[in-house]
Amino acid sequence: MKKRNKKLFSALLLFTGFTLIGFSGCGEEPTLKDSPLYHNSWATLSYGFGSYHIVCGVETQYNFFDGDSVFNNKAYKKMYCYKDEQHSTRFYEGLIRENNSKIFIVPKDATTEYLLYDFSVTEGTSFEYADYRFPIESRNMYVKQVDYVNINGKNVKRIQFSLLPPYDYKIIDIWYEGVGSEQGFLYPFSDEFTAGGKKHLLCCTQNYTLVYQNSKFPNCYYDNNVETILFLQPQPNIGVSVYPNPVDSLINISLPEETILYIRLYDVSAGQVVYSNNNINTNSYTIDVSLLQKGFYALTVFLNSGIGGDFIIYKL
């Protein structure tokens, strides 16, 4: 897997932007040159799921500011994005402004301003949120907890959201003031409004410095290559070790404290079982896949205890 570091953002940091940190003042509309949100960029990972729930459509989107604009007599920054590692083509995303701890967006091809963030919400309250991508829909979100966490040596406000009580046992999004949503700067509550895919904020830079990196992802860029897909692919937690992956000739399956009942190897693209053994009863097994075609395979491992799971294997 490719190693990424702060140099990844060198092309983006030529542009100026503004941060999500609130303004101090007496309610006056700030000018963009006074905004502390400067030289910012965000990297958001997006992916979907295909056959056998295999991760697909992996893309990293870089958002950044370039240029000013005025809409309805209010000052905005123009937001763009790159969708490839080479930053070959940029796409216009819309207009962004901040006022009194709130972030607003006028999406591309839209004539209406929408609330993107409200960092003034208080713990134990609820508010109605409308996703700018689905303006006819709105959801009542519950502010489960407001606290402060240390990010890059600074105390940053963190807001955790859930569904309304009594369904507030699951956190559905987390916002960091000065950074944005854990699901991507432009995608608060993405899991609630969009089905069939996932989004994660990977990295955020401010003032030429990497100030946030998602602890679940070691890199700031991922694409649709095999290594990335296998890294993102959820694996069953049943105590079974399957290696190597990707594989060239032999798949090793081991389970130290229990026996394996049966296994099946399924060719995802061909839609058929290419190997099976229904009577193993050992805690280790090897499958020779040297003659199989290159591609993705689903390995089903079923244990004597009655539990099992599907491991996605890539044949080189």
C-alpha cells in the first residue's frame, strides 16, 4: 500500500480557505480576510459495496478553497475538489461561509443556502437537520454529548449525535469544530441520509499543517486498487486466521482453539463454487489455488461451534 504523508497536500495548500473555528465579535458578518479558517483542505474517503459485500468504487476526494464570491450580499469562499491522486481535474462544489459558529453552503447548481454545521448546539437538545443533497428530507438529530478533545495539541470542541431518545444508544456522527464531520467535511450524517456506501474523513490540514488524521486509516489517500479494497474489507471476527492475502498458490486456514467443520471457496465473478470440503474436523487447512483465475473469491469457513464467516480473498 502506498505511503502518504504531509507532502500529499502540497498541491492543495497553494489555495487559501477559512476554518470552522468560530469568530469573536458582536454579531457582525466577518469579512473573509479576517477569518481564521485559512489554507485548509480535507481528504474524504468514499466507497460502496458490490457482490458478496466486496468493497468497490473506492475514491478519495480532496476539497479546498480557491477564490471569493458574493451571493445575496454575503461573502463566500468557492470550494473545489480533486478526485484523483494526480489532481489533474478539479470540480466545483459550491460556496461556503461561516457566521456565529455556523457553516453554510450554497451547493453547485443551487440557488438556496443550506446549513452545513452548527457548532453552537448544546448537549441534550435536538434539532432538525436537512441534508443539502436531499433538500426535501430532514431528520431530527439528538445532541448526545458535547465535550473537548485534544487534537494536535489543541482543545477542540467535539459534538456527538444520535437519534432521538429512546434510540440514542448509537452515535451516528461526530463533529469536531475546526475540522468537520468524521464522515467528511461536506457529508455530515452521511450514513443517515445515504444508503449503500460509506464515507470517512481521512485528513484535514490547516495553515499548511496536518491537524487531523483518522486513527482508523494510516494514509490520507486510497483508490480502487486491490490492496485498498482488502484493507477496507470487513473480515469476520470468528478467531480464524486466513493468509496470505492476496494469495498466489496456497491459502492457509488456521484456528488454534477449535476445529473447522467445512469450507467453501466461491468465485465471485463467475458465480460458482470452485472448491469445497464438508468434513475437515481439524484446526488447520490448506487450499491450493494456483490453477484458479485471477480475481476475488469468497472463502466461507464454518466451525464446529456453529459459527462461521466469509473471508474475501484476492487471487494474484
